[in-house]
Amino acid sequence: MNDKPNLFQIWWLAIRPRTLPAAASGVAMGSALAWYDGSFRWMPALAALMVALLLQIASNVANDVFDFERGADTAERMGPLRVTQAGLLSPSQVKRGLMVVLALAVVFGLYLAALRGWTVIWIGAAAILSAVAYTGGPYPLGYHGLGDIFVFIFFGLAAVAGTYYVQAGFVSSAAWWMAVPIGLIITAILVVNNLRDLESDRKAGKHTLAVRFGETGTKIEYVLCMGVAYLILPFFVMMKLIPLGGLLAWLSLPFALRTLRVVLTQKGRALNAALAGTGQTAFLFSLLFWLGLLL
């Protein structure tokens, strides 16, 4: 009996669908704020969602092949299966797939650029470059401890403010500020990933912040990312940046605390559950925030 997965299953592994809710979180937040301000538009919102999902997929696929080529993916790896390292696809096959994903992102990006002009083109080009340069290129961002910053910028600030912009034609103060908690929670996903891979990254010469901070420092970083994301919401309400209903996002706190417990008490492969849990928390945070605005 042949247990080897078929081509669809292999690419499904490469895409890593569990990471996609996190990519959608910033778009959901930006769309929620646009809806509240009376600026929500279905087509730009959907196109922004497709761009966000495709860039997340591109980042996953790029990490798969470039980490393998740099020797960071070994048999000691504790994360989800990487198709290049496992020999399910060749590096050239994965790179061709990466090009297809990026081309699709460009198609949706050009539609948004037709609506809002050169600003969208520059942001999109920077986002694509960042997705590939996290582990690829002559100066891979993730190997120099810059991954956390770029995740916050593109999956937080750019995702929320950009989604609002393509619908409204400008960015409200609330959109800029609400990009912060979403950016922090999504950054926390990378923090968990790097905490899990701390020892293998150190051996491979991948100088993530986790390698630089050590285990305790990385756990503190995670607590700060998650804690600040929730604690700043009441201040935004008091500053009248968001309505009181936005505090409904706090109903996602039990999921955050459950994931935090895993981060603080577990190591190695057990942290994969925290990785998925943090992504789910980000998405739930945005959806509950939107529900609070609806109510």
C-alpha cells in the first residue's frame, strides 16, 4: 500500500492552512472599521483578503524552500512537515509554485491599485519583497532578528490600514491604532515559532530574536505582545478612538490565556498547539471586535 500523499495533499502541506486565519485578521479588522464608518465595500475587501492570504502562502512556501537551502531545516526540526526537506517536492518545484502564488497576489493587487493608485503598488511591492526576503535573498530578515518587526509592519499596520484605505480612500485614526493589537498578536505567532525552533535555529546560525533573547526572554516577549494587545483596548475606548462595543474583542481572552499557559509551560513540538492557538486568537479577536461594532 502506497501511503505517499498525492500532489494536492503535498501542496496543501506546503501552504500550511492553519496559518491563514492569522493572515485574515488584519483584513477583518480593517473591514470592521470601514463598515463602522460607512465605507465598507465588498470587492476591495475581498481583494485585500486574497492578497493577504496569498502573501501568507508565499511566505510559507518561501520559508519551506529557502530554509532547506540554508540548512536550517534538518531532521531535528520540531515544526510542521516541510515538503522540501521531506523530499516531497524539489526546490525548483517549490520555487515555481512560489512564483505562481506571487503572480496571483499581483493580479488582485493591480485591481486595488486601479482603485487607489500608486500607494497600493508601493505597499504591495514592499509586502511581496518582505514575504520572500524573510528567509530568501542575500540578507534574509529572519536570520538577522528582523522578522518580528516586519511581521508587525505588514500583517499589522499595512494589513489593517491598507484594507481600510482601499475601501475608504484614506486611513482613519482608529484604523492606525487598531492595527497595533492585531500586529502584536500576529507577531506573537512568530515568537512562538522561534521559541519552538530556538535550538535548531541557533545551530543553523539563524539569529532570530529568540536566539538572541534566550528562552526566558522570548517568553517575556510573547507575554508583552499578547498583554499589550488586550490592555490597550480600554484606553482606545477612553480616547474615543473606538466605540465601547469594541471591547467585545476581550471575549477572545480565554483562548489567549489557554495558549499562554502552553507557551509558559511546554517546549518543543508541544508549542505547535500554541502556534495554532495564537493564530486563532488573532482571528477571533478581529471577528469579536466587528461583532461588537455591529451590536
